[in-house]
Amino acid sequence: MVEKIIDRAISSLSANGVEINREHWFKEAMEAEKAGAVHCCQVIVKAIIGFGVEEEDRKHTWMEDSETCAQQGALECARAVYAYALTAFPSKKSIWLRAAYFEKTYGTRESLEALLQRAVAHCPKSEVLWLMGAKSKWLAGDVPAARGILSLAFQANPNSEEIWLAAVKLESENSEYERARRLLAKARASAPTPRVMMKSAKLEWALNNLDAALRLLKEALEAFDDFPKLWLMKGQIEEQQGYLDRAIETYNQAIKKCPNSIPLWRLLAQLEHRKNQVTKARSVLEKARLKNSKNAELWLEAIRNELKSGGGRDMPDMLMAKALQECSTSGLLWAEAIFMELRPQRRTKSVDALKKCEHDPHVLLAVSKLFWCERKISKCRDWFNRTVKIDPDLGDAWAYFYKFELLNGTEEQQEDVKKRCIVAEPHHGENWCKVSKNIANWCLITDQILVKVAKELPIPI
């Protein structure tokens, strides 16, 4: 009877000239949810959702409604808004995606999978919805179900690079290397994109078949010589084999084809430095900055090149001053500048850094480390929390935070950081990428990478 009663109430109020206030009724729905009357809250939302909303504003307004409900903890109201929006716009991929992310954040695995099943029925061409469904099954340990979803996704999206690569990832991460190889061979035959070629070579590299990997890279570079990751892999494999001159030649060829790829310039400079060719490394980085002006990463590499060469502080300090002139809002440079100062001057430098780039995660991380050096445990924890909140994708921040808790926190606090890091799935950060992109660690998952990175980080001094 609930539906009838609420429909009659709204009709009766409208007939008697009472203005129907959407906001007020949404509040009533939220109150009903708080009281445990879930069906009642869903019916109120369904009855009121279209009131006073222009035809062309419906989607935008309803998405705002769902967000407001979620922020206020009224999850069933938000769910009811999504349900109604999806009946009105069943083929809108963006709404299905928003609803899926909502279920991923607030719902259960079952509710997410049920929603994704309906989503792909309505939007079979949306690769991301298929991939979310397969990933959910895989994370739950149901590899055959994930495989089944991906094969259906293939039927709906033949030759989709994303789906090929997801299937390869599924097989290789479950140690089904022959299956992964066969999939990649098929992908190269039907959709030979640079990423497919790169993943093919990467699988062979990971399995230590270095000659096979180099053969694939040679073939790939004949077709896609402007794809920097192929050159990067070729040079790194040659370094691993100990053929340093060959690797230098590869990087030199690469920067001609891909002059805007910063990692290529950096790897070449680092390799020259390893061979004690400090002047050559300096000249590589000068050339790189000419081709890529105002690039903070190249300035940072040049500063570190001078610091490593042990020629005193004048050159690095001069380079840092020039770098901060050219890239005055680079958090990466300011964070380095703070720790280049002597301890008494660091606090002043950090104030300058915060003025220039207040919300930059690298600066916030540097300030966290500063408090750590000063043994201000509570302040340090607060700043770490601010850092990971402002950029959850910065793996270095999570790793330093975790190391800090290992040394200063309780077991509960350590677990909390680890859990939050797993949810965030970070991909960036210099120290993080050193571990995550090291081919020897290709099978590691987020929490394993976190532990490994934290272990290798130095304690700030």
C-alpha cells in the first residue's frame, strides 16, 4: 500500500494548491531510511524525483541528487535515484558507470556484479563495464567466471584492444602463461597495436625470455618507432644483459624518434652517469631541457646528477635556483629544495614551498617528512593523512606513511594505512614505480608493493 498512499498524498497536496518541495520530500525519504523503512524511502524518491525538473535537466539533476544522498549517508535513497535514472535512460553508459562506482564504494560485491550484468545487457559496446565485471569476479577468486565475462565481451567488441589486454592480464596473473601467449599472438594477428606489441614483449621479458622479448620489440619498432615505451623496454633489457653501450645506442636512437619522452632522456643520463661519464650526462640533460622547456623532472634529474658527482654544493644550488625560476609552482622541485637545505633552514623553505604550491602532494609529503625528522608524531600523521587524501594515486606518500606507522604506530594504524592504500591502488611516485615497474616484481599486488617500497625507503633525517 505504501506506493498508493504516497502517490495519493502527492496528488492530493498538488490538487489543493500545496507546493511540492522536492528538497523537503528528499529529506523525508532520508528520514525514512534512517528509521529503517527502506521500501518507504524508495517509493518517496520514485514519486518525487521528476517534480519540477525540466526534461533536458533530468540526467544532470538526478546525478546531483544521488551524490547528495550518498554524501549524507542515505545510500538507499542514492540507490533509488540511480534505479529510477536507469529506467529513464537505460542506454546511458555514464549513468551505469556512476551507479557501478557507487556500488563499488558502498555496496557489496554481489550488488556490484548484479548491476554490471544489467549494464552490459543495455550497453554491450561499453568496454569498461565488461572489464569491471570481469575484475570483480577475478578479485573474488572466480577466474572461470571472469574468463566467461571476457569471452562475452569479445563477442560484443571484437578486436577491442582493452579486452584483449584484460584477458592477457587475467591469464598471466594466474600463471597461465601459454594461454596468455596464445591470446597475444591472436591479438597481434588481428589488432597489432603498439600496446599489444609492448605487452607481448613484456610477457617474454617477465618470463626471462630476453631474446624473444628483443625480437618482438625489434618487430614492433619497425612499425611503431614513435612509441617511447618500446624503446624504453629495449634499452632496459640491454642494460639487464650487461650490454651498456648497446643500451646507450638504443636510447640515442629513441630520443631522435621521441624527443618529448622524458623517461628516455632520464634513462640515458643515468646510464652515462653509471659509466662515470658525468659531463656526458650533463650534456644529455641540457639537450633534453632545450627540447622540453619548463620540465620539472628534467631539472630534478640535472640537480641530482650534480649532487651524485660530489662536486660540492654550488652547482646543484645554482641549478635549483634556475629550476625554481622556470618552474616556480613545481611541487616536485620544492620538495627536493626543502631537503637540500641545512636542517635549520628547512622550516623556512617549507613555508615558501607551501605558499607557492599549497595543495601539491609532493610538498605535503616533504612537510610530513619534516615533522617526522623533528619527532612531531601527531603532526606528522595529520600531514600524511592530508597528503594521501589530496592525491591517493601517489604511491610514495602511502609507502612513507606506512613506514612511519611501522616505526611509530599501533598494529591497527599500520593495517588501516595498508587497507586504504589497497583501495586507492596507487600507480605513481618515484620510489613506488622503481618497485612496481621492476620486471622482477611484475606479479606483485598493491599491498606487496607497499611493503617492499616501505622497506627500501630511507628514514628521513
